Amino acid sequence: MKFVDEYRDGPLARDLARAIAAEVRPDRDYRLMEFCGGHTHAIFRYGVQDLMPGNLRFVHGPGCPVCVLPMARIDQAIAMATQHPITLCTYGDLMRVPASQRQSLLKAKAAGADIRMVYSTQDALAIARAAPGQPVVFFAIGFETTTPPTAVALNTARAEGLNNFSVFCNHVLTPPALRAILSDSTEQGAHIDGILGPSHVSSIIGSEAYAFVAKDHGLPLVIAGFEPLDVMQSALMLVRLINQGASELHNQYRRAVSPEGNRKAQALMQATFAPRDSFEWRGLGWLPHSALRLADDYQDYDAEQRFPVTLGDSREIQGCECPKVLRGLIEPTDCKLFGHPCSPENPMGACMVSSEGACAAYWSYGRSPRQSTST
């Protein structure tokens, strides 16, 4: 398939592996953080790590919006759906994410709440159109990549007068999270030599959004595509930059990412959303200006304002190490719960649920032989 097969070519992969092996210096280690969960899955699905020299390791970052969403926001969504007569719509990944008291959206649905899985914002709009007297809440989540579709849905609802439609907004921003990781100078902070920058996110916000990585933190960053050869070529570019001592921003994914990004999408986001003063991230804590809320002109469509809830304390499952995995401090297999009892069939944390989660990648592609651990 054109534009796919050529980025999965075996001989080219072996050539890149030889080039990387020739470039790495035997007297040092190379720790490259891939920010996106899509990169993590490509690395394990195609065996990229196995092709790397022993002193080059990929460090997994927080690049999964489902994984970084704190449990309190899942609790709030469940409370909305159980304390108010609404229809809550969201993406499939969120349905099984553990909440407090071993709850989840899927369990709340089974108990009688009107919670529906949708594939797009347009599905949620269609549900609102079909039942104009029923309040419909879209549980919006994602980095900058999925924010424009939510903005389109809000503008469509306003244009059509769909007053029964509202949004529970959980869109978060990539640069503040990356800045927080790189600013952690404690001994517990992740030690990183270079960054594989987000690809789809960067197609929206542009590569220049990461200029601060080189300027403020002295590290090289390469915007990397999601295919295995993209990852390998980006790793080679980073190794060369590290060897040169060059703190520079490069763009390997030029077929999709420009320096300025998608200006039309950015303008739509700026008109529809505003930055929150602070927002909690799983593993990173409360980060200033790291998430979005609905702009003042769209407050009538804000589900948090329309459907206030009463919440108890949110408590993570004891022993789950998702927060450390998301900060690049440990690998999923370092968690005592990994494999047993935590598995895709019985997830203890969001990193095992999400299709972009690091734990799910290790389970799907990194364990051999696989053991049956369902409980």
C-alpha cells in the first residue's frame, strides 16, 4: 500500500539499524523519550527496540490522553451520568478506565446509566438531534489532535440550535506536559538525552511549538512519524545530534508537519476554547495552563456548569504504577501488578486499557510467552 509499505520495508530497516549501530558511541548510553503512545506501539509491534544497540533505550512518555487523565475526571463523568438524567457519550478507550471504588463508565452503564460509546463527535451530535428533549453530554478528551473536531461539534450545535448538547471538556496540551517532565531536576526525574516529538499533534500546532526544548533545556528533539522506519530514522537523527552536542529541533515527519502547523485549526481552537489556569495530570500533578475549557462565549454548552455533581475522594488503585510509567521513570514490567492481576481483561490502570498505553503495548507485543492472568 503506497505511503505505508515503503515505511515498513525490512531491508531499509536493517540498513538503518546498521547505521545507528555505527553511530552510537560505546562509552555512553542513549535514552530517547518517545512522547506519543503511537510511537511506543510502533516500537514494540515492529520490534524496533530489538534492532537497536544495547546502549540505546526508548523511554516511554505521557503521550496518551486517556492515560494522563486523572481518576477524578472519570469519577466526575460517572457522577454526571448517575446524578443527572443525561446521555453521556464518549470514545471506547474511556469506557473501561478504572475509577474510584473499582468503578468504570462501562460498569456504570451496566448498572443503568445512559452511557454510549461513539466513534466521533458527529455521532454525539446525531444522538442529540434524534432526541431533542434529552440532554446529551460529549465527554471530550485528547491532545491538540482531537480538539478541533470538538470545536466543530460545538459550532455545529450552536448553528443548529442543539441546546440539549454540551461538552465535558478534558482536552490537554502537549508542550506544558513535556516542559514539566524536562523541568524535573530531582534525582527521581527521567534522565533523557533526546526526544521523539509528537507527530499528529505537531501537524496541528507545528514543529516550532517545541523550540523551547532546545532553547530552555538543551536537548535535541526530532518530530517523528508513526511508522517503524520513521521511528528508526528519527532515532538515527537524534543519535547524530547527541554525538555533536547539538541542541536542535528537527522535523523528520515533513510529509505531514510544517513549522507553523495548521493555522485554520489553531484559529478554530482559539475561538472556541480558553486555557485553564491549572489542570491535573496523572503522574505529573497540577500543571498551569496545560488544558482547555470552553471559551466564555460557549459557556452555555459547558457540561460542568450545566450538571454539577457531588464527589467523594478519588483514590488510585493501590500498587498501580501508571504515574511513574507516564513520567518515564520505570517500564511497565517494573510494576508489581503487571501481568497479574493487571491485564487488558482486568486492567488496574489506564496504561493497560488505552490502545496507546505503554502497558498495553508491553502486553500485546513485549511478553513471550504470554500467560493467562484473567481474574
